[in-house]
Amino acid sequence: MKKLLNKIFFPVMGIAALVWFLIRVIPKPSRASYPCIQAVAPIASSFVLYLLGLASSVMFFKKAKKYLYQARYAMFLMAVFAGVILSFTAYMFNNQHAFAVHNGITESPNQTVGTGVGIFPGRVAWIHNANATNENCQNRFSDYWWDDANTDQDVVNEMVSEAIQNISGKTTDSEAWDAIFKYYNNTHDKGNVGYSVGEKIVIKVNLNCGSGNDGTNTSPHIMYAILSQLVNNSGVTESDISIGDPAGTFENEYWDKCHTAFPNVNYWGSGDNNAKIKRSDNKVFFSSDGAVSEYLPKCYVEAAYMINIPVLKKHHRGGISLSSKNHFGSFVPFSGSAFHLHYSMPCPDGGADVSNGEYGSYRVFVDFIGHKHLGGKTILYLVDGLWGSVNWGHPAIKWRMEPFNDDWPNSIFASQDPVAIESVGFDFLRTEFDEDHPTEGDYDFTDDSGPFPQYAGVDDFLHQAASSANWPDGIIYDPENDSSPLPESMGAHEHWNNASDKNYSRNLGKNEGIELSYNGTVSISDNNAFNNNAVITLNHNYPNPFRETTKIEYTLSTTAGIKILVHDIGGKVVRVLKEENKNSGKYSIDWNGIAANGLNLPSGTYFIEFEAQTKNQVFRRSIKAIKY
């Protein structure tokens, strides 16, 4: 019915879009780059082509009628053929999908929204190790991605360890978990306390794909590593842990690996050995637009903490499918499916019909992020990017972009900030799966392939979760329906400067936004970030602002390989000031405002980045230098 209505009203929408485009752009052509104009341009152009095809087909049919009367049968057939072709073309433009905007982000790079969350606010740890998986895996019978032969458990264990130490700033796993629990409890009015014996933890994974096929779920090796961390490094009793996906079953490839080592953990699912999901005593979730009220799993309600482990993948309705989308499965046992939640996504009906791509629309993901039994209980977001996937229940695919270079992504992303980690995941997915992707690109969409992250409105929920100023008119997000609105900001959102550098605002020396910490590379925002044990202590440069020369003083607490770079405001490296090994001690260096090519740089803001590489880690700090 919706498609029929779209077809009927296409001429009305086309006329409106064309008129709006003309009255806005003709007086001021620069408006063509505005998001609102980009939104109507595809509809307007489709309508013009529709009119041309329709008018031309009518002309050829009139010619055919004339040729028939004249008994010029060859010309008659040619005219009929041309008229049919043009009629079909007009039909296709009437019937085509009205993409609101492709590449549909609305803000500039490093335009921050919201307030970062976490021990290090806005930090997202990205751990990449190409040795985690078998590059030669064929992902077919007897050689599936989930086979032990295709994933190195020891490497995955180390990656998870590195991730939790990174986001906590600690050097042992036990200290890292203690810091993570204490941060959560301190920010949830429970005091400066860590995990207490008897508190229950739920781990929401993604098991959309069933068993024994090439579709990609949360890796059993990631599950094993997290269970090992909780039981062996945090002192959590196995029976106080529940893990699974209410929408799926803990199948043999997961059960055999995890249950053998941790037999007393509760594994959800419909299988004979699985714990059965029970629903909450009452409906406890209420969409803030009033459309949906739902039960949640009782184990969610009874738990003190949650860990959310989705798969790194795009999605034909939502554009991306990460931590927030992972909770669709939380409702399935009580409604039979999650289809009733799709209406708030950019492409609710699939088929690339982006009918809900307008920014400032209601997004159920915001309710998920803030609900007290969902995002409100989550102490750790861990995106499984060992293999990744191209859609909700589809196979893994090798990634082209740096540093993956036609290998599996081999990555783990971890954060305490629900908005930041999805923003980073979106940037990765949107870069990898563009219109030039050899199998997932072009705009010839199906529900199985297409550059879905390019949809308009994909990051709308991140804008809204980051700032209540972006909430839709008439919507107050209150998913418990208790007249207590969600916080004004639930995390930091922005897009990186570019796909090569992957720098967010905190990587560029700012005290706001997101920090992407790559394989232990830490951008330290202040000298006390590691309890005064920072490898680099950096003084402010002087003079600042400067005209000719500015001096930078720094101290190394240990021997390290030093690299000192100058970035412009866009993140581009314009000068390498120093690259050498240094012993511990105090040093200084001058910069005269000259670029690597010897030219005097224009007035403006620059960032001087210090990188110190020790045996085990890389530390980074940045300061701002203003040239006038």
C-alpha cells in the first residue's frame, strides 16, 4: 500500500521538489550544497526525467498512429517500440526509490556534539591484529569463519585485554575491570565501589544467523575471551553471568567452546541445553513517541550490569547495525519479531526506499541508549570486528581500506561511551562500503547488498543521543515512561577528519569530542591522565599566539622513540619537526611556522603532536599553536 501511495503521489512530490529547488537555487546557486537542497534534488531530477520520458512516449505513440493510417508498417513498429521504451523509462522514474540524500551526513569533520563519557571521556579503543584470523579462510562447509582453525584464541585474548586496559588506563586486566566497575558505580550513585560478589551481569551478543552457515554472528572466540576476563580477572561467579541473544540460540559452535570452559554460565536460547528467556513481570520499555510498549528479558531487569557485543556490519534498513541495533533481538521473544521497531529507521521498509531519512525524526535507538535496563546498565561496549559482515545475517567480507588491505578487518572496538563507539563504527562502515565498493557499492540496491551506510539519516540517532537540542519537535525521550527525561547528552558524536588519518577532536589536541586510541596509541588530554606516570609531560608553547617562532618544552620519563609533527586545522601533516630516539630528560624545540616545503604557512591554528614510542606502548599528546 505504501509503495502504491508513493507511486500515486510521485508527481505531487516531484512538482513540489522541483519548485523548491528552483526558487532556492536560482537566486543563490551556492545553496545547491545545502542538505535540504541535496534532499530534494534526486526527487526533482527524477520528476523531470519522468516528464521527459512521458512526453516523448506520447509523441511516439501519436507518430505510430499516423504511420499505421499511412500503411507505413516499418515506421509504425519503430515508433511503437520507441514509445514503449520511453513509457517504461517514465514508469521506472515514477517507481524508483526516492533517496533522501546519499553520503547523507550533515556536519563537517570534527564538528563535535555532546559530552564524552568514560574514564577517558569519548575514548574508543581500536585494537587491530592481522594475526587474529586466517586470511585464507574460505567461509564454506568444513572451513567456516567460526572454526577454531580460522581464529587464534590467544591473539583474541590479548586483543580484549589490550582493549579494556586502553579504555581504563590501567596496566593489568584486574585493575582495568576494577576501574570500569568503579566508574560505572560512581556515575550511577552507587559509590566508589567495584564489583560485588553476587551482582549479576548480562552479556548481549548477536546471534542472528543460526548455526552451521557462513552468516556472521558475534565470534565464539570473543565470547570466550570476555567470559575468561570476568571469571578469572574480575572474580565474577559463573552462575551470575548470562550470555546470549534472546532472538537466537546458543548453538553448538558457541556452546562447545564456551560451556566446556565455563559450564555454570547461563547460556540463553531455545536449544535443549540453553537457559530459557523469561519476560519481565510488567512492560518496562516504552518508546518515547508512544507507539510501542514492551517487555524485556527478566535477566536484564535483575542484572546489575550489562556488556553489549554486536558485530561490525551495515544494515539494509538502518544503514549500520552496531550496539543499538543489537537490542532489536532483546524484544523478539515477546513479540515474535522486531519488525514493529523498524518504523523509526531511515529505510523502514527496506528496498532502499529511504522514506524516513529526515534529520530530527524519532529514533528508537535513542531510547535504547538511555533505557535504565539497556544502555543504562552497560559498562562496556565491545564491537566485534574480527570478521564483520555486510548485513544483518550475511557473510563476512574482506575490507579494502587501510590498514586492512584486502584482509578480514581483524579488529575490536571498545568504549564506555555508547555514542562515540557508534560514531566511530559508522565512519569505518561508511568509508568501506561506498558506491565504489566492488560487490557492495553502486546504487543498484537490493536488501542484500548496497552502500547502506550512505543513507540519509543514519547518524540522526547519534545527533539526538549526543544532545537533547537535536530531539524531534514534540518528543521527550523517556523510555521508562516515568516523567524523567533522558540526560541532555549521553555521549560524544563527531566524524573523523578523513579516512587516512582517522583523527577525532581529542586526537587533534582538543578537550572535547571523541578520541580514537589505535592499538595502544593514547592521546593524553592532561598530564595526570595516567596518575602522573605519563611518558610525556608537555608544557604549553610560548609565545602563543606567535608571529615568528614558538618554543615547546617537554619531558620524557623514559627512553623513547620521539616523533614531533605539525598538523593544520584539517589534520594534514604540514611539517615533521623531529624523529629520533631520546633518553629520559627535559628537552625543547622551536618551530618557526615554516612548512615542510620551506614556505611560510598562513596565519591560523595548528596542532603540534608529540608521539613517544616505548617498548610496549605509544603515547601521544598535542598542543595548540596559533600563528598570526
